[in-house]
Amino acid sequence: MIKSKSDLKFYLSEDLKRFDGKKPSLKDWIVKNEWAYFYKYLRTLRYVEYYMNTGNKIMYLFYFIKYKRMCYDLKIDIKPNNLGPGFRLMHLGALVRIKKNCRIGKNCTILPGVVIGNKRLNGDESWVTIGDNCYIGLGAKIFGEVHIGNNVTIGANAVVTKDIPNNTVVGGIPAKIIKYKMIQ
């Protein structure tokens, strides 16, 4: 969670590293490169988190309105205070939705169409925990109270309903372990 200016700078710098360390240029905005919109979305989300956690209501309201408009325009619904540093969205496309009871570790990558958590299904208060350095493929769904380990790759269109150990590749409906990764 971002609770100070130094935390905010750290999260923003880690997010920028995932974009090859360079901010969008005027050319990127003119030709409408999608990564420029993702960068702007993440930056706005980080400011929402900062002002939400520090209690500055006026600045929080300003960034929250901007954030909600971007959620609608980009079809991305990621609740504040869920993402670790170095988060990356890859492409525009289908809706990306991450519920509020979720914790995602550092350096995770998510593709379009990913849904994490049910939407108000019988007061669903279960937590989804995703470890560091995870890759979640196109259209993957993660439902229920699930713990996903570090360095996990979830295949396209997989439906995860059970815990996944570290260093694995999973896929299928329901998701099953396809192989274990060799760690060097």
C-alpha cells in the first residue's frame, strides 16, 4: 500500500521500469499507442491509492473521477490498493476486472479478458492472493478464495478455482498443473 511520498515514487518508478524505463512521448499520444494509455492509467491509479491512504479528500476526489473515466474508456476495472509495484497490462481488448479483495505481488503481467473474483456473489468476501512475477494469460478467470504462488504462468482461458504452488505452468478448465518450471 502507498502511504507516503517515498512509497508513491517507488511504485511509480517500478511501474515505469516495466515500460522500458521511458514515459510516453508526444508521438505515442498522436499515434495512440496503447501502452501510453496503460501508463497513464497506472499512474492515475497510484495517485488514487496515495490520496486515499493519506486522507487528502480533494485530491483524492480529483484523481478518483479521472480514474473512473479511464476505467470506463479502457474497459479496465482494477480496484485501488490491489497491485504490487511493477504491474503491467499488455493489450487493450476485452474487459479486465480485479475485485477489491485481491493482492497481486510485484512484477505481474496481465493480458486482456482476465477476471479475478466474483462480483457480489452472496457477499463474496474471499481473498485472492497472487504472488510475485506471475503471468496471467488471455481470458483467464480466477474465482473463489485462491492463493497463487510466485513465478506462476496461467494459460489462456484457464479457470482457476484452487490454490497453485510456486514455479508452475497451469491451464485448462478447471486449471491443472501442466508442468513445473526449472529455477536457475
